[in-house]
Amino acid sequence: MPYVPNQRRRWFGLFYLITSAGLLTWGLTLLRPVLRGWLFVGYWFACFLGALLALVTAWLDLRAIRRHARAERRELLSQALTRISHELDDHDDEPPRPGAKPPQTPGPDA
């Protein structure tokens, strides 16, 4: 099941994108003759604000994804090192295999 804040953040980002695209489309087509003076400025500021909110939401989502990936990477590394440590401990107790070379020990002249 997906983490709920991620899903909520993505829905908000999609909402902001659709809102900005709708405002852009309506402002360039249907509302072009109506938008004059301060109404023009306010309308396009609202469109800009929607796009800015979409960008901020995407940036927050990117940070959350990176944080989650970093935590997963650390967890995987920890599990791998633990498994390697246990495997090395298990190999220390095993007798040498037949036909295997004995471990090299340094001689007196080394």
C-alpha cells in the first residue's frame, strides 16, 4: 500500500497542474476579451501561483523520494553487511574442504 502523504502530495500536484493549464487555456481563448487592467494582472498572477504551487509540490515529492531511497539504501547495506558477517563467522567454524589448499602463514623471513 502506498504511503498516504506521497499519494496526497501527488494528487495536490496534479490538481495544481490541471488548474494552471485550465487557467492558461481559458485566459488565452475564452477570457481574452474580458481580461483588462487589474483583472488581467490578477488572473495571470493566479495562473502563475498555480504553476508555482505545482513546482513546489514536485520539489517536495522529489525530496521525499530521495529521503526514502536513501533510507532503503542504508537498510540494504546494513542487511548485506550483517549477512556477510554471519557468513564469515560460519566459515571460521568449518573444517577445511578436502583438496583445498591450507591457509598460507607467513614464514620467519617474511
